[in-house]
Amino acid sequence: MTERSLNAVDPEIAALIEAEERRQADTVKLIASENYVSRAVLEATGTVLTNKYSEGYPGKRYYEGQQVIDQIETLAINRATSVFGVRHANVQPYSGSPANLAVYMAFLQPGDTVLGMGLPFGGHLTHGWSVSATGKWFNPVRYGVRKDTGRIDLDEVRSLALEHRPKLIFCGGTAIPRTIDFPAFAEIAREVGAVLAADIAHIAGLVAGGAHPSPAGHADVISTTTHKTLRGPRGAMLMTDSDEHAAALNKAVFPGLQGGPHNHTTAGIAVALHEAAQPEFRAYAAQIVKNAQALADELMARGFDLVSGGTDNHLILMDLTSKGVGGKPAAQALDRAGLETNYNAVPFDPRKPFDPSGIRIGTPSVTSRGMGEAEMRQIGAWIDEVVTAVAKGDAEDVIGRVHREVTELTGKFPAPGLS
Ligand SMILES: *Cc1c(COP(=O)(O)O)cnc(C)c1O
């Protein structure tokens, strides 16, 4: 019996997947947290591994039939420890948010104090923001950035740590355009006896490729997603050098928070880590940063205000206040022009979270397509043209023209994994 294909069984979903594939191919994706996985990662992810239950860890499972799964998970673990230079890795967290919750579960009791970066300053929800379980079930204290520099104020972090004595400190975030000073955070954590968790969800690929300093040897725990700059499937990992911390994290992930791991994802993560260990990935990581800096330079030359005045990594946070446009209408107009971004709060944003002052853009995806600095300057020009037209209240013609030019460009740079 030959089984019917997706197209035959469910033409509605098949058509929508195809439409999304076309959309991803035709747009310039500037969403800083996204990427294109390789065909190899896609293949590993869409496999019969999804059929298997394997609660537990390699060699200690609750179901039989783990002859193959144990080898896959062990490979993923060994590749993670090798790429990131750590002794232990847990590759089972379903995504970044559950991975971070596992960090709380491993080291805190409900009501204990956590020090994390506030969401509006670039921190993540799971670093103790109020609407998150981590902000409701624990006692969050938040640090931000300096108003004059747009950069993390380590003196503020230290004095908050000394005052509140957190059990856990998070560094890293979702909208931080500057290098994270892991040794400085580690010193503060040591001084107050806190566990330091470096959340490198956004920058893991840069760390793996040597384009951002590594938290290894500084942070007690490293938490990361696998689907952002690291260019793997949606998933997460927790890493540490300490045997004791590793045991606590493993127990927190399973049975603390999760049941069976998603083995098809584990295989995809293993493939992504294999790719991240290749010399080409170092070149990729370096190019992400070069591209972000070229795009930042172009935008600044065109009068855009960038939070912190530029970028050290893959990410740019634009404050559109001086352009007289909100982040949301600008992001919506850019999307219609084929330039995909997200509206984002900027530090000390006077506007509401659903209608903030900024736009966040990033270069991991365009770099995966092989674009370089020349294309970044073109993209900067398009952003300027669209935003300026929106400010004037007459953007339709500009959006139409830019969209045609964008499609011409994307046609020349096929995205990995798309047919
Ligand atoms: C994306 C991100 C997460 C959460 O990852 P999800 O997979 O969306 O749950 C956690 N922390 C940081 C810093 C992130 O950027």
C-alpha cells in the first residue's frame, strides 16, 4: 500500500504550507529571532522520531525500544558540550521559555527573588516579567539600561543584587544590541551568592561561531533556544559545568516540568550543532555582525536613532520617535513592502507596549541567504523610504515600488531549506 501524501490527504493545510514557503522565500526577513534552517535540519525534524516516547535520559528510560533514540540524544548532547565548551547539556526543553522555567525549578522555591532585565529594556518575559509565571510565582527585581548610553548599567545591577539578594540572576535578552559582559555578571552573582543564568537564546549562533564572547566558564547555567542565530529547529538547551547543577537541571526538566522529549527535534538540534561546528559557520556568524553593522551605519546615516547608537551583534533597535512614526504603523507598512520586522518597545518608551516607539531588526536570516553589506545598504535605504513615506501619510506608491524591488532581490538569494 502506498500512503497518500499530505497534498492528497489534506490539501487545505498543504496549500497553506506552500503559501507560507512562498511568503518566506519572497520577503526580506529582518525579524531578529528568526532564521532559515537548512534542508538537512528540516529533514531530520520531519521524521518517524516523532513516534517514539523516551521519558528519562540516555541509559535511564521509562520505556523500552531506546536503542536508536539513546544514540541520537547522546550525539546531540556531545555536540552541544563540544560546540559551547561546557561539561553538561540537556537538550530536552521544548523551547526557551520552558528551559528558563526549569532553571527556576532547579534552584528556587516559589517566592524566592530573581533579578532579571525588565522586558521594556530588552529582557525576556521569563526573566521575571509581571505577566509571566516567573513574575507571578517568584519575587522579581529588574534592572534596565542607562538613559544616556542605552547600555546595561552594571553598577545598578550590582546595587540591586546587594540590596535584594536574589537567588538567581539572568543576563541576556531579546532586544539587547550590545555585547553581554558575562564576567562582570558572574562577579556580581558570586558576591551575593546567586546562581547566574546566561540566557543566550538570541546570540547562541554568534557564541558558537566565535562572534560574541562565550558565557562558558562564567555563568553557572547557560540557557538557549536552538532556533534563532543557532539555526536549528524550535527547541532549547540548558548547559553547565557543574555536576550538581546538571543533576538539578535534569530533574527539573524531567520529571519536574516535562514528559517525553521531542526526539525529532533532538535529531534536528544534533544536525544544527554539527553544522555549527563547521568552519563555514564561523564565517556565517562573523557575517551576521558585519551585516548588522553595515545596516546600522546606513540607517544612522539616514538620520535614524538606534538604541545605544549602534550594534555589536545581530540586532538593531530603532527608535522612530524623531521620525514622527509609531513602531507599529511603520512595521506594518514595511511588511506590506516585503520587509518583515517587529514593532518593539525602546528603553523608557513613553508609548504603550502594543503601540511602542521602536522597531527591532536583525540580520541572521538575510545572512543565511548569502546577502552581504551591499544588500544591507539597499535594505537600509528601503526602510528609510517606507518610513519616511508613512510619516508623510502617503506611502502606497512607495510600498508598491519597494515591494517589487524586494522581490527582485530575494529572487537572487534563495533561502536555505526552501524549494
Ligand atoms: C526567544 C527567547 C526565549 C524564549 O524562547 P521561546 O522558544 O520563544 O519560548 C527566552 N529567552 C530569550 C532571551 C529569548 O530571546
